[in-house]
Amino acid sequence: MDILELIAELKEKNDSKIVLLVADGLGGLPDPATGKTELETAATPNLDRLAKRGVCGLMTPIAPGITPGSGPGHLAMFGYDPLKYVIGRGVLEATGVGFEVGPKDVAVRCNFCTLDAEGRIIDRRAGRISTEESAPLAISLRQIQIPGVEIFVEPVREHRFVVIFRGDGLGANVSDTDPQRTGVPPLDPVPNDYESQRTADVAKRFLAQAREILAGHPKANGLTMRGFSARPNLPSYEYVYGLRAAAIAVYPMYKGLARLVGMTIIGNPSNLGEEIDLLESVWNDYDFFFVHFKYTDSRGEDGNFAAKVQMIEEFDRIIPRVEALRPTVLIVTGDHSTPAALRSHSWHPVPVLLVADSCRPDACQSFGETECLRGGLGQFPAVYLMSLAMAHAGRLGKYGA
Amino acid sequence: MDILELIAELKEKNDSKIVLLVADGLGGLPDPATGKTELETAATPNLDRLAKRGVCGLMTPIAPGITPGSGPGHLAMFGYDPLKYVIGRGVLEATGVGFEVGPKDVAVRCNFCTLDAEGRIIDRRAGRISTEESAPLAISLRQIQIPGVEIFVEPVREHRFVVIFRGDGLGANVSDTDPQRTGVPPLDPVPNDYESQRTADVAKRFLAQAREILAGHPKANGLTMRGFSARPNLPSYEYVYGLRAAAIAVYPMYKGLARLVGMTIIGNPSNLGEEIDLLESVWNDYDFFFVHFKYTDSRGEDGNFAAKVQMIEEFDRIIPRVEALRPTVLIVTGDHSTPAALRSHSWHPVPVLLVADSCRPDACQSFGETECLRGGLGQFPAVYLMSLAMAHAGRLGKYGA
């Protein structure tokens, strides 16, 4: 039995409150000079106090050695096996720019490319065209009309944009048109099942009209399509956990991921302080609160150890405001590691801290990767974070008599 | 491949002896005044000595955050994935009162209830009728006769009793008749597959005759039926492990669970001392011995920390008698945690201790939750306890060449 089905069966309701504070890319690697990671280097008096009071551990988002993207990283933390529940590339791209993918939609990641006079690809990324140049070009494609289909075109960044086809009978099983090499023309969109024939046809007509609009542009006179995908069918937080769930995030990607599991997106904060303002303002209206802090990941991706340390300290400073709300269960973790040393997401297990009255405390004296190694939660798959949260909130009945 | 199938393939026989000593609900939570759990508070010189000699760890019975009932808790310890091998509610109830459910049986949990003149339920638990009053009433239902079906009625406690229908062609897929609310009559038993039509029909006839017998009783003039279930199809200890297995327990529930996996129930002890007497007396006749001690769980459920500590100390005192038998593998653990602080079963991992000559010892100096956290067994799913036991008993061959 799937853990989600088990939880859906055992869930109970009460007036507990669960807070999941996510510092994106929290886990790190040590500065060779000190032997301490970003989290261990940061002065985090509040997190350290919580670590003493609660129980710590390390989470593996997907599987040992597997580095998660933001989509799978969050799905896992939310309790959804990211190898079973897959978010298509097109849907993730649309989600990332704040487009709400609906049940009749097929989302497609598109790249501008440069074609020669014979229609062969010369540059698969249109000479790394700037966002300033490509965004108006993407928007110009909104003039394309295909009867019976609503079309949305959203710029993303540089050569990337996303197209959403909305209509009846649009399957998402269509092959990529990007041949993954130059010197050949883009492929035709080929349907891989009966349900996707109309989608492939719509895509062909879109491509034909786009070629006319783009003709003559020196760099972006063509485009390729990848990752045709439909909204994933994720059982909702309400169904699985019986939780009225609120999501508070600055970036569209995280709002979108939360929306896919049925969380309600709260407000439009522009920084962590405003996020906590919102948390306070809706405290009485929800049972579960996902609060996302982006900049730990951003500074890790920059490779800036000191700046990531600062972001962790900024994150630590808001902890007392969250504690003041007296959540039944307070969890602090990340969706994956982003060590400044690697300048990218990584597979390293993510430190996690859970505070509740029902914790069996461990010997951890501070919040950091090394301390977490001897934490009472041990090392565990991230998909169990929510069953632990539910248990400590008193929201799970006994399995079997 | 299922771990049971793997073990069944790799199992070898020798003259080793494995003892599994189970202190029910062993795991706990700390007394806030001392920071020590029940097990850590108890004076356990014998268990501590074993912890130094053997290897310790923590077991998760079902999955992180999931609290097991006795059935799934024991199945997991016995090596059977409790999410795959499910014991129906009716069978568990029958097992709990010592009724041996056979292959042609359907067991049903029944509640006495109070009906009004129109047959609508007024009280789903018959005014919490006492056992003294309800037991003779349940026994009076033994007069019910249905041709071709043998019927057993066993009192349980208060409004609860269990009915077993024995006969050919009785499927167990019948819906509950308890509408889960008052103001409406009980539902009819509805078959959910072809094989269960006869069972539903038998149940209807039973209900009609019962109504006549109960008519006029001021509280228990009706009944509802739940958890229709057949004996689960569990591969036996003999088949999986090649072990002649003996079970020694005071309470019918644990004898019943052991019987479901093919263990032989030894004697009828009434306390731990008598259980060890029996263990000694059958030592030469079996390869595996499951010894169950109930009162650690009972005192935990009472919320009595000090009394649970005493029970653990009582349990510790019999250890030398078990050691004197020189088992090849001696395991001490629980089927789940029952912290006095929670007055109930809980999801917290269960301390486990394994002693054998082939142990790779760890640094654990005593037997307790905090020490077990740094134990050599780590934190592991309870279903692997038996493969570890078999390995240390020299009873498992190599997998692959």
C-alpha cells in the first residue's frame, strides 16, 4: 500500500497546527578551512535551541546519490513519492513562471533556435538570446490562433519560453521536436497515442504560424518543443492529510508546486518578513503552513559560501516569530542540499529538525549536518516527513487493532 | 522479491536456537524531570550487560509516523510486511479472545446496540453495557441455528462480541452493517463479490434470529456487524524460515497471532515466571521461541511511568534464566512503543538488542532508546528482524554465487 493511501485511511482531524519551514537548498558542504558547512558556520541561536528541544535527522529526498530538482524535491517533502508522481517538464516550466496549469491543458517547453535557409538548426539556443530580446518575441506569438484551442505563451528566460494549449481531447503524449543536434531541421511533433493526435496536429499548426511570425529574425527564426505534459494527478492535501493547507512563498515555482497538491496560495510576499506577516495573518484559517525561503539555495548556486551563511542567519532570526504562534509541530528543513562548493543542487542528505511535545529528544545540541547525523530521526526518506508531522500533531490513528 | 520469499529460498537448517523476547510496548518517552525514558529509568543490569555484549538499534514497525496495533506490530516483528499481510478486524477480535479461526471461517466483530420502536439505532454501544450483563446475552445467541453453517459466538467486553460463521463457500467480502451514526436503522449486510453472497445471506438470517432473542432487552435489543474477515493466508514459519517455532504468552491475542504464522502455542502460563518455566521445558523440542510479556504495554497504556519501569525491571530479572539456556541468538525488543506520557501505542521507534557470537559489537553500554540510537543495527524496518536473527543463527545461505 502507498504511504499516502495509508495516511488517507488513518488521518484524523483536530485543531493542531503544523508549520513546515523550508530553507531551499539548506544542506551544504564544509569550508575546508574550518570543516564546517554553511549551516554549521552560521550563528543560529534559535535553530540551535529548537534542536535541543526537538529531534533531528537527515532526509534523503529521492534516493541516495540522486540530486533532486525543485519539483521532485518539494513533492518528496510534501509526502509524494517523486518517482511515482512525476511533474512533466512543460508543466514545471509553466508552474515556474506562475502559470496555473488546468485540467484541459498541455504545457510545452519551447526553445528559440536559429535556422539556416534550408530550415536546418544552426544554433539550438538562438545564440543565447537575451531575455530582453526574447520575451517580446515570445509575446508576439500570442497572436497565433487555432480554432477550438486556447493558446497561452509565456516568456521564461533567454531562449526559453512555454506554450500552453487548452482544449478538449488534448493528450500530452507527443514527442519532442528538438533533434538534440544541429545541421538537421527540427522534428515534427509526433503523437504517441490516439489521445494525443489532436495535440500533435495543434502543435504543427502552431509551429507553422510561428515560423511566419519569426521569419527574418536574425537569431530566433525558429523554435523547438519539448516536454509536452499535462497537469499531474496528485491526490490533494485535503484528501490525503485532511489538512487545510496554506503556502507562503515569494517565487512562482514554489507557489505552483504547492498549488498542484491543493494548497491555498497566500498573498504575494516579496521577502521573508512579509511571508511571516502573512503566516500570522492567516494562522487561524489553516491547519498546515508551508513557508518557503529561496535565498539559501540562490547563494549556494552562486557558490557564495559567506552569503549563504548570511541567508541562514536571516532565516534563523524569524524563528521566534514562528514559535510565538505556538505550532503543535514545527519542522525546519530544506528540499535538497545546495553546497556553495558545488554551485548546484546536490544529493547530500538534508538536515531536518522537528519540534513537538511528543518528541523523543536526542543528544543534538545544535542544528547542523554533523549533529543531525546522531539525531533521533536517523536518516530517512523525505516522503515520510509528513507522516511524522501528522503523528506528532495527533492526526493519525492506529494502523490495525 | 518479497523478503519472505528470499528467506524461504536461502534458509538452511542447523541445531541453533533463536529466542525472541518481546516486552510489549517497550519503547517510551522521557520523564521531563530526568530526561530518561521508562527503559532508561529502570534498573536493568542484565539487559545492560547484553547490550554491551551484543548489538543494539531501533526498529520501525510499519513506517515512520505510523502507530501499529498489536496485530501489525507482531506481524512486522515476525517478518511479515504488515501493509501486505492484513489481518481483518473480525479475525483479530476472535484471535484476541482465543478463538482459533479456521480456513472455512468468517469472523465478524459485533456490537450490541439500542434500537427504538421503529428499529432505528439510539445508542451504538448499548449504553456501554457492562461485560457482566453483555456476556450472557452474547452466549444466548449461541442458540441461533442456520442449516449448513456452524456458528460460534464469543463475548469480548462491554458491548463487543464476535461471531464466527463456519461453512463452505463463505466469502468474507461483506459490508459493515453499522451505519456509524444514530437515528437510522442498521444497514443490511451487503455482499461485495459473488463469493460472499452466501455469507451476507447467513448474516441476515443470524440478525433476524438475534433480534427475536434480544427483543425486550432494555439496552441491548439490537446488534451491528463490522469487519467481516477470513483467516489471512500467511506463509508459515516452517515454510519461510524452516523453524519449528514455539509461542509462549499469557494473553490470547498474542497466542492467536503466533498461531496465524504457524507457531505452536505452549501451555497456559499466567505470569512471566511460568512462561520461562515453559521455555525451559520445551527447549529441546523447538528451534525458535517467541516469549511475550504484556505488562510493559499495559502500564504504559495506564499512563503509569513508575509502574512501567517496575515491569521492565521484572522483565530484566528473568534474563539470566534465558541466558542459561545458551540460545544461539537472543533478541530483546517490543512490538511498538507505548510511552506512559501518551497512554497509548505510538509510532516512536522501538529499542532492539540482538546477542549472538557473530555480532559486530557497537559502543552501546546499556539498553535504552538513547544508547540504541548509536547502535550497530541502526534504525531499520522491523520486518528485517527475522532475517538478522536467521543470519546470526547460521541459518541463511548466500544469495547468488
